[in-house]
Amino acid sequence: MLLDVIRHGATATNSAGRFNTDAEHLLPSELHRLRAVTSPLGDYDLIFVSPLRRCIETAEALGLTRFETDARLRERHFGIFAGLTPSECMASFPMAFGAFARFDAAFAPDGGESRAQHVARIWAWLEDVCRRSPARALAITHGGTLDFLYRQATGRDLHGGSQIYAGDNAALSSFRVEWPQIELIGFSQPLVP
């Protein structure tokens, strides 16, 4: 299966370098830019969208009308870090943010979700998609999903390290998936100029 993945367009929180919250909208300028995308995204057998508003707005701005929302594609629940910058997290929650910043698999911020929980639901979604045997599928989702796909495709550890491979907002990444094998085709190609 060819899987194209678009990270949602930019929000005010993205622009400010803050961890996203659930109820954010795209920036008006981002909506305008996405509506101007003229290159066709392709003919997909299945299209999936995270149910968070910023992903649905991205899909609609790109003119997609036939898609399924799937809660497993949601962004990781950041708990106490939601809406804060990394500096604010470190100042207010130094021990917790230290574990978070090491990409510790088991660490979950208060009120949040661990990386292990997050990747488990992404893999469950991907396995279900593969069972449906589409030739081509598209997902509009979040940086955390891209991080796991990129790490798996490039042989990196799923957790740990010092970098997240989230791609850019409003960018397309492509993978060939024969579960559980994932091959990287292209990463973080801008949809908009």
C-alpha cells in the first residue's frame, strides 16, 4: 500500500512553539494557502482524518469531501504540557519535562498519554488499514504519527533520542507499507509555496 500522510496546517499554537491543545483552528492565512493548492493529491482508495478540528479544516481546505475520521489518529494527549512552550514546561515541571524530552516510552505527563500508548493506537490503526487492502491511502494527522512512521521506516528506535521527526505543517510524506514493514518514499514535502 502507498500511504501518503499530511501533517495538518499551522495553528497559532504551532506558530508560538507551544504544545497543541485539542480545540485549535488553523490560522486564517493557512486556510487561505491550503485552499490555493492546485496540484491534485491523487486518487485514494481510502482517506482518514484525525477528528481534531485542525485536521478536519486541513482536509476541507484541500477540497477533500470523502473521508473517515478515526480517533486513533489524534495527537498525543499532552496533559499538563498542553498550551505551554518547552521553556514553560521545564520551568514548571522540570522532572516531568525531562522524561518527556528524552522521548521515554513509558512516561505520561499528568493527564496525558505515554509514547507507548500513542504508538500502540497508531499501529492498531495502520494494521486495520492494511487489512482493508487499499492500493493508496491518505491520512491527515499530526506530527507524532509522522514521528513513529519515519522512525519505523528508517530503522530508528521508536523512543528515545533527542529529535522528533514531525515534519512541517501542511507537508506531505509518503510511505510504502506492507505491515509491519514501512519504507520511506518522501518526507515533509510542502503542499503550499
